[in-house]
Amino acid sequence: MSAVDESLAIAARHLASARRVLLASHRRPDGDGTGSMAALALLLRRAGAHATIYAPDLVPRRYKWVPAAKTALQRLPGDVAFDVTVVVDCADLELLGDSLPPPPRLGLMISLDHHASGKPFGDVAVCDPSVAACAVLVARIAKLNAWPLDPPIATALYVSLISDTGGFRHANTNVEALTLAAELVAAGAEPHAIAQRLEERSTPGKLRLIGLALATLELACDGKVAMLTVTGEMVAASGGTWDDSEGLVYWARGVEGVQVGVVLTTARGGGVRASMRARGERVDAGAVCLSLGGGGHPGAAGVHLDTDLATARARVLEALAAALAEPAPAAPAPAAPAAS
């Protein structure tokens, strides 16, 4: 039995006997984090446990329809205590922020992760970089505990799976991911309906924000890097929301000849968030973001930089230039389009 299989078996046994379980993910949970938390909550509740989903930043609007996602709490009662706390899709304990209860009330901590650049934490740390999404680890736990999948659970797991594989387009799409997808469809997940909920409905505000962001397009590193910028002023001018900026990085990566797409967003709490998507194996986005204080996967990664937009842009381009063995560009960043 491998070390991953052994730690996963231990995690499954603790979850099978737990009565009160807290489920958390990194701040601003994405599709993988939301889907994994929701699926695990449903599995535990079906098994008779009390499972609490904790999302202090709230679940993003585009994922609120996911089964059980609306039950997420933004705040926890001051005296609540748990037998087990499970943290999914979180590469570093620091990415949780400081909003969790103190350790004595968390009970046994289990981390389920798949980031190669991660720093495993918790009493039971399960990290398998070979899996496409945390959904795979949750599905393995369900099999170990003989917990059956139903349509809501299958839907939540499918959302997690397609989010981190880019709809099965990323290089991390492997046999296990596709096999699990087939099992989830057999259990009741409806790919066409899920795709419509996630990708095929846009508000006018989102479309206006896309237009404003595309107007900031900048090519760097001899056309191998494409960068877009989203600011609070742009969000306000568009009539959209910050959630509408999700997925913009694929527009950047999709430019012909580009190896890495980047979106810089001015974070709501200060600083700048850089989301990065790499094409092929020329650049390891996870390694680039790790060098800047973040992390992720070779094809998809991110980092929060506590600085202004111009400095963040320069640091990101310098790191990418080094990865591409190109001199870092020194031209100033283009101004974001004015609100109209």
C-alpha cells in the first residue's frame, strides 16, 4: 500500500466514525473546492453525521446552485466544536486565513489536496498530485466507506472534476478522471445541464466586464505571455461582479502563439491576485507562482501579491521571463479603460 493510499484509508476510517465534521477550503473557494466540500457534506449527512460547510468568503455565485453549497456558513458559532475538520483543495495552511476556530475545537484535522507545490498539513495529510481534482480523493473515500453516490453527490463531484480539468481539456485529464466522470454520469450527473449552469449563461454585466478586460490585453515575452487586467473600477463600470472575472484567464491563454495566460485582479482586501494558465509543458505555472509566494499545478496556478498593480505586473513578468529564458520586459502596464 502506498503512503497516499494508507493516509487516505486512515482519513476514511476517521470520517466513518465522526459525528460532527467541519469542511473548509482555501479562501475564495473555486469549483474544485466548492464541489468537493459539497459532495463530502452530502456523503457524511447521508451516513448520519452532522457536516458543516464553512466558507467565510461565501461560495461564488456561479457555484451556489451546486447541491448543498447554499448550506455553507460564513460564520461559525463561538462555542461550536467538531470531531473532525477536513480541508480540501488547499496547498498551504496559510491559504485558509485566520477565521477557523482554535485547534482544540477543530478536532482531528484532515487535509485532502493534489497540488505538487503544496505544503501538507494536518493530523492526516493526503496529497496526491497525480489526481486531476480533489473530487477523485473524495470519490475514493466514498468507495472505501461503501458510501453510495446519488445524483446530488455525483453532480457536486462532477463540478469539481470539470473545474480543475478545464472541462477535460487540461493536461491533468487522465484515465482515472475520465473513468470517474463516467461513474458520476451513471450515478445521475447530467453533463449538459451542468455545462449550461456553469458556462452557457452570462449576465449583461459579465459580458461588459469581459469587453473591458479584453481591452487591456498585453503581449509580453515575445508574444509568449498574454496578460489581462481587472480592477474594481472596471467591475463597477460593467455592472457585473468580481465573480464574473472567473474564466477570463482562458481568453488570455487562448491567444495564438501564447504559452501562458495571466489575469491580474486588484484584490478586494488589498494587493493583487495573479491567476495563471500555461499551455503544454514549456512553462510550469505552479513553479512560477511558487517562486512568487503562491502555488498550484503546472497548468493552472495563482498567487496573491501584497503590492500595487504596476509592481505586481513587473514581478509576474520577470518570473515568467525567467521561466521562458527571455529578458523581462520593462514597458509600463497599459492603463485600464476608463469607466463610462
